[in-house]
Amino acid sequence: MSARRAVSARRALFVPAALALGAALTLTACGPDGGDAAQPAKPARTTPAAPGAAAPAAPAAQPTAGAPAPAAPATAAPAGGGSARPKTPVVPATGGGAGTGGDEAYAYTHPCKADKLTVKVTTRAGSPDQRVIEVHNQSAAYCGLSYYPLVSLGSSKAPGHGGDLSPLVPGGLGGPPAYPLAPGKSTYAVVDLNPGSGGVADVDELDVLPDDQMPNSDTRNFPLGAGAKVGKQPKLGLYRESVADAAASTETAGRS
């Protein structure tokens, strides 16, 4: 073989070998174990948000110096989540409270107090033998009285009341447990001093206890006046709203 052909043969063998070597080096540089090859940047891993969760809020902007701070948003009440604060409850009218003066039913359980009553005794016009007892309620509430006052007739000079005369009173009574007396109102009872014949001497005083449950110390004393004639069986009527009705009720006194 000539020298030119030998050089050409070696050149032909070298070129494929060099190409093979270059390919091997390229694969080594790009492989996962290459220490010097630059690794591509991995994307940041994000955790997917749970269904219904709010997106992360953007960072709040810092206020500019000198600018007014934004007002805080008003908090809305949750719809249907609760009830409004109740107003001061209004107490319904019951028709019978002590604060409003009560009513007749209130009077049945609240007896009148002697210091809340005024008592007057006068001669009935046109009937000199009859005395009108007027009881007035000064308080602001209803109160209850017995059906008629307790009355006795005696002498203002007597040392005691053992000899006093008690008038006849109506019997067979029933109905409400007391006579209701409205606030600021008066009721009347009439005593007929001499409904029959005869007379009793040395009787010049009429003693009145407005309610039969009151102590004797609450008794009021009234002079009968000159010329009063007291019979052996005087009569006392019931409490009534008018003098005429009170006088008429004396006719039932002494009847069972």
C-alpha cells in the first residue's frame, strides 16, 4: 500500500471514532448523574385550596404618610342568625293592680285602713231622727269595708260603754265578701234613731267604727245634738252609694 492510501485509511477510521466519542461525552453531560451540568429550575409547588375556602388575602396596602386612615367597615348582623335585643317589656294592664288603684275584686282582699278614711255624721235633711254616716276613701286605691259600720248609742258622760244601745241591723246578707269603696269616693249609711214609739234618756252620743274588723281604738264619737230623740230599737241600714238608698235599707234591719 502506498503512503497516501495509508493516510486516507487512517483518516477514514478516525472520523467515525471521534464522532462516537463526542456523542458519548454529550450523553454524559446531560445525564442525571452529571455533577457539573446545570439543573433546570423546578416550579414552586402550591397546595390546592380546599373547596369553598377563601382565596388568600392580598397584603394590605400601607397608608401613605399624611393620608387619613380608612374607616373600619360596619359589621352587618347575620341574617336569621339571632334576634334583636328586646326592648323594655311592657306590662299588660290587668285591671286590678295596687299601682293603678285596683278594682272591686282588689277591695275584697284589701280592707280599708282607718287612717285612710274620713268619717262624718250629719242630720238627714227633712228627717230629724235620722243620722247620715259618710265614709270617704282618701287613699289612691280601692279598699273593702264590712256591709255596714258598727254603731252604738250612749252617754258621753258614762265612764264606759257597757250600757250603750246597739241598733238593729239587716240580716240574711250574702254576696261579695266586702263592700268595695273606690279611691276618692264616699259611701253612706243611715241610722234611724227613733223608728217606733218610746224613748231612751241620757243618750247624746253616736259612736261609729267604719269596719267591724277594725280595733275599738279606731271608733269615732259624734254628738247627737240638742233635741235628739232615741227610741228603744233604733235601726241601721247598709252602706250604699246614695243617702236615699242607705235610708231605704234601714227598713230591712231586724229581719233575718
